[in-house]
Amino acid sequence: MAIITQPKVGTYAIDPAHTEVGFVARHLVGTKVRGRFAEFSGAFTVAENPEDSTLEAEVKAASIHTNQNMRDDHLRTNDFLDVENHPTLTLKSTGLKKVSDTDWKLSTDLTIRGVTKPVEFDLEYLGEGPAMAEGKSVVAFSAVGEIDRRDFGVTFNHALLDGSVVVGNKVKIELEVEAGLAE
């Protein structure tokens, strides 16, 4: 039996109940602070030629959650996401290249605070399986990319007496996606 290494051709809706839009940033000496966004939507279309496939997603910036309310409130301010003036983050694919049977390089345009920059993700197709609804199936992917937050105008930082800074500049983006064919 052949192993299926890519999803069926069609348009898929991302399932927010089974998808995680997360990030990791360094704090102080090097502790990793993990966070996620609770509100997002998106869809992707798998083309006959997989490298012609497309993705578009939108994240509500105010839905940021790091398990610490005071930090979350600060992340919503102009020091970081400026949700009042930039309520959404967007991700749009610009290319897809096969690396192996299940691994791909996903090129995207990411927009944060109204600034759009290219970001490349390592994308892994995890497979297809039965959905909770009878007769339906879902596909799953994992993707990891990294940005320098300063590239998006997020420059807040505070130096401590020893010269170290409160927040690292590199932010890892981690996506765990489950989707089903749109009806």
C-alpha cells in the first residue's frame, strides 16, 4: 500500500478548534515564553501541482495569550502588537517547494503592525485521517518559522543593569494545523 504524501486537491478550511497558532520568545537570561493566539481563520488550496498551492490566514492580534494577563495586556499595546491600530496579523503564501515526501519549504508574506515581510517555514505534512463527522476526513500539518520582531516595527526593549535585555529579538512561530475540505 502506498503512503499518501500530500493531501487531495481542493480547498481546505482550517479548523480553529484543532489548530494552534503559537510562538516562542526569549525572556531575560533565556527563559522561553510561549504564547498563542486564540482567534484566527484561514484556508488553503491544494493544486494539481502541489507547488502551485496557496494559503491565506488571519489572526486577531488581541487574542494573544501567554498565561499571564499583565504581560498579555502589555503585548497588546503600541510597545508590541498595537492592536488598536493593527487588529489583525495576516499570512499569505508566496511559494511552496518540496524537500522530501512529507517536508516542504513554505514561503509567505507575514504582516504584523501593518509591516509585511517574507518568512519561510519548514512545513511537514502529517497525513490524512478520519474526521469526527462520518464520511469526512481531515489533513494535518506542522510548520515552524522564525522572525526578528524588529523587522515588523516591534522594537520595545528594556536593558537591565547588567546590560541584558528583557525580550529577545528572535521569535519562533509554531503552527499545528488541522483542516477539512471546504463544502
